[in-house]
Amino acid sequence: MSNAPVPPDGPIGAQPDIPVCARHSDRPTRLRCSRCDRPACPDCLRDASVGMQCVDCVNEGARTVRQARTSAGAVVSNGRPIITQVMIALNVLAYVVTVVQSGSPMNNSRAGLFTATSMIPELTANGEWWRILTSGFMHFGLLHLALNMAALFVVGPVVEQELGKLRYSAVYFLSLLGGSAAAFFFGTVCQQLAGASGAVFGLMGALLIVFKRQKRDISTILVVVGINLVSNLFTNASLLGHLGGFVIGGLLTLAMVKAPAKNRNAYQIGAVAAAALLLGVMFVLRASELDTAAEVILEYARTCR
């Protein structure tokens, strides 16, 4: 054993104890959070306006910071347009099933699924109410599907980002029902309706309101909507269905962006409920009218086939 004197601070070359990360006890570190001063390893530190902060302090600070919101009250986000992607996937899947059943990509309306889910007014009024919704996922051929999905792919993400997923879903489905309601209420019994056009036109109406609210140029939207509506006069497309979706989508979005910040959710829920009630009344009144004149309507329907 050596009798050499030992320095007061310990043997020469000795290292003081190194603190360990507050979140990882197996990681020695000399770094500290500039906010709470706890030891933190590099994986637990984030750049801050002053120094580096641990993830706990960053998360705590985020909870106290007011998140930016859109005019409709949705949290500003650059996330993926999940609802739009799901709607496109469902429409494409429904089309594929009808093609497989019918054996034809252009004459898929002969498929059993198409026949059972497209909107035929006389059958709808006779109790097959699911058709007012399911018809929005059926399409007459590949071109019909491609045009609607292309429009949804372009318009959908913009509106979804502004409204948020829940509000966007409400606008989409109520626009779809608005198209069905307009065609059902004002149209004849000699038409078979299918397609996502009501929902797509509803989103165009919503985009028009969003751009107007943001003081952006709306001339392109007006031209696109105008061309589509005029083209309805020369095709078998349902002008009533397109107009119904456009009006419901536009008015519902207007109510959402105009709702006062205080009690915004209550106002928006009220607007959704009012739109749903209006459409429901339209369906019931028309169904009652068709039921009253059932014999005449059925005879007329037979002559249309």
C-alpha cells in the first residue's frame, strides 16, 4: 500500500459522478434542459427559442400555447386529407365490385349491387331509403367515376383542411343527400340516379365560400361550376342533383365560417341539424305524394321504361 498523499479533491485523474438523463436512467449526460434544468440526453432535447428544452417541457409549453385555427374553427394542419382519400377509395371499391358482377367496365349498371343501391324514386318512396345514400357511391361507367374522383381529388383536400375532418364529413354527406333530395323532390319518377356528383358539387360550393372568406379569386371556381352545369343540359346527368348538392354544401359551409367564435360548435351543430331536417322533410313529403298517387305513378313509370 502506497503512503503517497492523496489530493484533497480525490486521486489525480478521477472523474466526478456524471448525472444521468431524467428520462433514461442508463444514459449519463452533462446536458441540461434550459427550462427545468434537469439532466437530459441528446434524444430528449429539442431546440427552443432560448437554449435546448427537454421533451416534457416542450409538450407542457405546447398545451399552453393557443393553436391557430381556420375560419371554420378547425386546427390549422398540413396533415393528410384522410376523409377525402377514404371517400375516393370507397367509390373506387364500389365501382370495382359492380364491374366484377356485370363483367363490363362501361355497362356496370347491370350489376346486382348497382340495381340494389342506385336511387330509383319509386322504390325509394316505397321504403328503400338506403338508396338516397348508397346511390352516391355508384357510377355509370369508368368515365363517370374518373371525372367525379378527379374533381374530388382536387377540391376535397382544400376544403378538408379548412373545415377539419368532422365538419368536412358533415358537408360531404349532407351535400350528397342534398343532391338526392333535390332530384327526388323536384324530379320525375322516370330517372335512375347514381354518382358522387352531388357531394362533389357540394364541395365546390364549399370551396367557393372558403375562397370568398379568404378574399381569394373565385372566378376559376365559378367558370368550372358554370361549365359543368351547362353541360348537364346536353347529357343525361342530373342537373337537379348537382344544384341540390351545390346549394347545400355552399350554405352549410357559409354557416360554419360565419359562426361566432363564442359558441361556434353549438351554431355549427345547429346548422347541420337544420340542413338534415330540411332534407328529411323533403324526402318525406315527396314520398307521401308518390304514395298518394301510387297507381298513377307506377303506371307512368312503366311507360318510361
